[in-house]
Amino acid sequence: MAKKKTPTDKNVMAQNKKARHDYAILNTYEAGLALTGTEIKSIRARRVNLTDGFAQIRNGEAWLMNIHISEYDQGNRFNHDPLRNRKLLLHKKEISKLQGETQDKGITIVPLRIYIKNGFAKVLLGVAKGKHEYDKRESIKRRDQDRQIARVLKHY
């Protein structure tokens, strides 16, 4: 289901700012993460990198790929592999809906942010379509215009 409520800044452990620049986000989903003990400790320490991450549907299961969660400093031999694939916890209906949305060419699933909600790590997934270079310039131009308008309205 598409979520409207966004997590507060103090709960956000990592954010993928590059995703909003490179992709047009069509829809968002909230998913849980299946993690090991040292992974959740590293996430709470904000040692996560979402930049090159993506999600994939395989055999009716959703997987989060290419997310780097650094090893936990006090983890010794129980530490995890930083780049391992992690299972996403979604309902079957949500998985089938995601799979249907990604059938079109150029549509992918990217992680937007990882945050803590009620003690559990959650990831906000975005169904996204890649932007062309001219789309990126257009969004930068629009953002600058909005800033100028806000600056002028502030004085009146």
C-alpha cells in the first residue's frame, strides 16, 4: 500500500538523495527488512549506504540488492557480509503489485530511505522511472524558480 506519512528526521538512518535526482518516483511502498543482529546495530549507528541499491522480485519474494551496511565494530566473528542481498518483508499482494508495475521498460524499484519505526528497520521503496539529462536540468530550473518566488514572497 502507498504510504502517506513520512518518518521524522530523527528516525531516518539513511537517505538516497541521488534517487530523487536520477528518477521520477511514481509510487512508494514501506517494507520491513530481514536483518541479522550486527546489521541492525550498524543501521542504528547510521552506517548504511543506499546509493547504488535496487530491489528485485525473484520467485515471488522481494530482495534488496547492492545496499552496503558496514560491519559492526564489536561484531567479531558474528559479523555479516556488507553487500549481501536482504529479503524485503511485504505482503503477497504488494509483491504482485510491485511485479506488475515493474513489467514496463525503464521502471525499477529503488530504496529511498531506511528508518526505524516502532523498533524495527523499515525501507521506503520507490517505483521509479529513469530521468533523461534534460529532465534533470528542467527539475533543477523549476527548483531554482520556486526558491526565487519564495524569496520574493517572504519580503511582502
